[in-house]
Amino acid sequence: MTKSELIAELSAANPHLRQQDVERIVATVFGEITAALARGERVELRGFGAFTVKRRDARTGRNPRTGEAVPVEEKLAPFFKAGKELRERVNRGRRRSTPSAGGR
């Protein structure tokens, strides 16, 4: 699902809100999550999951085209860990929508 699809679905589910207001709400939520991560904070949405920032150590990588060793600097990367309720709902939905796969 893309951001525009999310906005369209939220607008359809909430006809009392103007689409511009839904766009602003979605942008504000994403902006606040991004700002918190930029400050090094953890963002937890109960039942959905948690966003954190992980430090990736400096390392030596390889240029895939030439095979040449390339230094890769230390960096921070956003990380998402799904919550228990989200994992359970995804797995319940998957079991209903996929045919039996050889005794699974």
C-alpha cells in the first residue's frame, strides 16, 4: 500500500473528513515518527510495532561491478519490529488466503 492509497482508504472510511485534512493527518503522523527517530528516540505503537534506530558499524564492502574493496562508514538505520498483535493478524490472514501447502 502506498501513502496515497492509505489516504484514499482513510478518506473513504471517514467521509466526514475532507481529503486535505486526511492528507495533513497522515503527513503529521509520519513527520512526528521521523522527527522522533532523528532525535534517537523509540516510537512504539501498541498492537502495531516499534520503530527504533540501529547503529551499523563501519565495514569494508565490495563494489558489485568491479569486486573492489570499498570502505563503508558507520551509519544509523531505521528499524521496525512488528508487535505481537500485528504478527498474529498477518498470520491469521495468511492462513485463510493461501491453500494448504503440503501438510503445513
